[in-house]
Amino acid sequence: KDGGVDGSDASSITLTAGQNLDLVVDLPLEVDSSGLQCGDFHIHTRQSADAPDAGLLKVRAAVADGLEIPVSSEHEYIIDFQPVIKKLGLTRWAFGMPSEEFTTFTWGHFGVIPIQPRPDRPNRGAVEWTGKKPPEVFHTIAQLPEKPVLIINHPRSDGFGGYFSSVSFDRTTVSGDPELYSDEYGALEVFNDSDFDENRTKIVPDWFALLNSGKKIWAVGSSDSHGLRTSPTGYPRTCLQFGHDDPTKLSAYAVRDSLRAGKATISGGLYLTVRGPGGEQPGDEVKSSTRPVTLQVSVQCP
């Protein structure tokens, strides 16, 4: 049906399980991101051994592309982009926070959001994992004062970089090697420098298996940018609901809490706004005694 807001197309469709439907729509060339701020939780600088870029370059690139929350994610080292943002005079447009990609050489890579630098400790307080198994390390991280969200980065990577690959995660049983698998994590990096089509049969089914088993594990999308020339920051990005657009009002814990609550939508250019029949948004639970359930989906494109 025609008659959408601001001249856009509005239509009602009914889908059944397993049904595919192709729609041709006109998209306005702008994205309304009111109340949202978008983050990239996986950005490397030359503080990581395999990345050539300075932090100053990464922050400039992130802000130039409209990314409000660029997050450093160094291998085995903790830094914070916020001092760089302040030095550049960009606090009106961006907020930085410290994190780490703890990088095992046996069973995966993981984002810790947030973790504060501890200058008196090796690698500024990087998570100690050597000689330990994942359940012990995951539980230790959960007990940190920051109460961080643990993100499974690129879970299906080859070699030792992918946790789900390393522990032989099974979508049917929603478990893995009993000595190595733990579900004490909060988010899954479903999109790593990639899009939905690339992950349709790779990682998206893992995430759906977790959700269908009743586990509220949320999805994030990040760039995993090492070299800016070939992997720009913010593609994809995780857009969080804060109800305001002011980075100066953010804190590491506000970002953590929004992420933990699943108040997020992943974007690689397109932006989807979804509302349930009672106004539910991402992270909320839709409860209905009737079928079918109607969701309102709006798609925006720059």
C-alpha cells in the first residue's frame, strides 16, 4: 500500500516459515539515526603486531565516516581512543572507550567491552589466558569490576582464531567440547568485515540456534580493521539505542549496558528499524496470544 511517511512506500506483507518474497521498493537517500549512536568494537592500530595504522589515523577515519563509538581492540594490549578524540577536539562527534581482543593461540579471539587499562600490570592488564581453559577464563572476565560484555570474535575462523570452530560447536545441541565450551558470553560477532549474505550459512545459523534454545546472546557487526586502506572502520557497525545523539553523554558502562540488553542493530549501509505490535524494539520480547504477529519494518539507505 502506498502512503508511507515522507513519501516513502509502506506495505503490509504476511510471511510463513520458509517462504521467500522479493520486494521492489524506492529508498530515500538518507538515514535518520535519531536516538542512535553506532560503534565498531573491533579496530586495531599499530599497538597490535599485525596492524600498521596509528590510532590518530583510525580515529580520524572513524569520525569522518560518522562512527560515534570507535573502540580500540588490540591483541593482548589495552588502550583507549578517548584521549585521542579529546586531542583532536572531536568529543562532540565521537566517544572512545578501552577494550581488548584477548588473543589465544589455541581456542579463539574475544572482545572484552569494556576493560580499563591497568598500567601497573603486563600489557596494561590484558586478560591472562595461558595454561587455562575457556570456562575458567570466561568466568574470570565476568567477575572483573567492569562487568564487561564478552564478544566471541569471528567465531568460525580457520585455525585457532575461531572459538566455535575450535570447540566444534554443534547447532543441534547448542554446545561444544565439554572441556572447552562455555556459554558465559554475551555477544557473537556475526559480521566481521562482511555482510549478511556472506554469513547466511556460516555464522547466522549459529546465532539463531542460540536464540532458539532460549539463550539471549546478541549479535554485533565490526570491521576488524587492521589496515585502513583495505578494511575501513565502521563497516559493518553496531548501532545502539540511547535515546539521544550526544557522544558527550556516553560512558563505557552506558555502551556496555545497551549492548548487554541487545538494544542494537547491525548496519553495513542499510539501516532497519523494527517495531513489534506493542512498540517492541530490538532487545525487547514480543508476547502475543494470537497469530500471526505483525512487525513493522522500515528500511533506510544512504
